[in-house]
Amino acid sequence: MTDAALRTGRAESGTGPVDAYGRVIDYLRISVTDRCNLRCVYCMPLSKADLPESPETLTAEEIEAVVRAAVDAGFRKFRLTGGEPTLRRDIVDIVRRVASVPGVADVAMTTNAVRMPELAGPLRDAGLRRVNVHLDTLSVKTLPTLMRLGSAERIWQGILAAEAAGLAPVKMNVVVVRGMNEHEAVDMARLTLDRPWHVRFIELMPLGSSDEARLSVTHFVSNADTRARIEAALGALAPVARTSLSDESENFRLPGAPGVVGFISPVSKPYCGGCNRMRLTADGRFHLCLLHDDDMDVRAALRSGGTDTSRRERVRSILLRAVAAKPTGHRLDAGMHTKGRRMHQIGG
């Protein structure tokens, strides 16, 4: 990079700020809440109460301000996450605000789809383009054990509603947990034979210092094992060329399938070298890496007064410092992982 590029925090190509390891960071994942209407065993304690949003949670207007500052810094892709983002009563307004910012190229959401039957249309009209659905099981027997709350039928209705609204391609994220749902991998992959859906299998990651983190070790299933199970039942998987080096999923197709089977393997095959992400937590901190505890406060800058322009510049400056401080990757091989926050508090 040139000295001028370093001063602006922008790659010479103009695509986004570049971190200390030469990675272009242009994708911001925004957690809009740490609340959820499910209680997946590896993510959120069953005992955690669904309290009202904390005053520390960023408002829709504050989220928009961060997005405008991020666009100024060169970010182009945005994803709304949680917890469960559709629990925000103002989620349609949040989507509209983010999508309307000049320079935003893509707005997506990760959801459990429970509220999609009512919200898919309004979210699409507001500017949402795609959804990833967290779907570990469709079994009425497994769901109460693994996801614990919710309804398989309701989630299925939400997936169909998202597809009907044009939030495509629908992607499904399946976290594989030993002793709970690894035997369902074949049935989940089989969904791609009839529909142009992407079914992605994700390895358990240790987050937090709780029972959820310990479970990720005792119930870990490698994606090599999941792939072998699928191919033994459904045939060889043909590779699908990556369209972006930052795509964390290794994608394949079953013979004759319109859909895609993907494998996201942060533990067995880390993809940190192609990472293009920064995360914003619901309480207003830039989280530098999913599996590290390092973060930088941005909420104080948002609430410290001044003009919209000065506030945006303060946020942009913090974001660029966060990009510069982004670690090279996780250290799971050395037994190091985030201990300060559970998954539902980071946004995945």
C-alpha cells in the first residue's frame, strides 16, 4: 500500500480498509440484539430470561450512524444478526435505514425464521436481499433437545416465506452436535436435491467459559466426518468454484442437485487468511475476531454529542483502528478462545 492509502485506511483498489495482514475488510456483521426466542444448547442458557432491550443496546438511528461511518471507511456488505434480529420491534426500520445508505451494496440477515412468516415481505420491501436460516434440525424429536424452544413446523413455514418473498438464495446453517443431530446430516443435505437452497454444515466452536463452551469440545464433529456421511448415502460431492476468497464455506453439489452443500470448518480447516469481517455487538463494541475477546467501544462515541458529521468521523476513526488491530486468526490449536461472550452476544 502507498502512504496515502495507509493514511485513509483504504486499499488502493478502493474496496475497503486493509488490516495489518493485507486482508481487505469490507463486511460488517451487526448484532442488533443479544435476545433470542430459541435456546440452542451450544449458544444460550435455557434459564436466560427474555428481558426488554437494555439501554446499552444501540438504537436504529445509532446503527445507521455506524453504517454510514463504515461506508465512509470502505465497507460495502452488511449483515444483521443477533441473538435473533427479528425480535427487535424496529427491525424493519433498521433494515430500511441500512439499505438506504448510499454505498451499501448488500444487506443480509441471519435468523431462525420463526418470525419470517409475518416479516419476510416487509423486510424484503425495506431492502433486505438474503437470509441465512439457523436450522440445526427439522425433527420434532431432536428440536426440543438441541434447539429447545420453537417449532420445526414454524421454522419451515418461515423458510418458505423467505423464499416466496425473494430473499434468495436461502441459506441454512446447520451446527452439527455429536449425539444430537449428526445423524440428520444426510436428510439436511437431501434438501438441496429438490430446491436451490444452500445447506451449510458448521463445526462447533468454543465460545465463553460456560457449559456451552465445554459442550463444543465433548460434542465436536469434524466436517470431514459429516461430508463422509453425506457422500456414503447420496453420492460424491462435486466442488463448486468459490466466487470470493472471503467465502468461509467450501461448496459442493450432489449429482443433479440445484442446491449447494457447504462446509464451514473453523476448527479443522481455519479460513482466517481470507477473513473480511468486522463485528459490531448489540451493546456497541467492534469485536475484532469471533474467537478473541478483544473489542473497542463505539457506543460512547455515538452518545458523546456533536454534529452528525463529527460523530460519524469519530466512529470511522474507531472502526479503522479496530481493523488495524484485527488479529491474524484464532488460536484454538493452543486452547485459546473467547471467554467474555457467548455466541448470542457476538452474532456469529
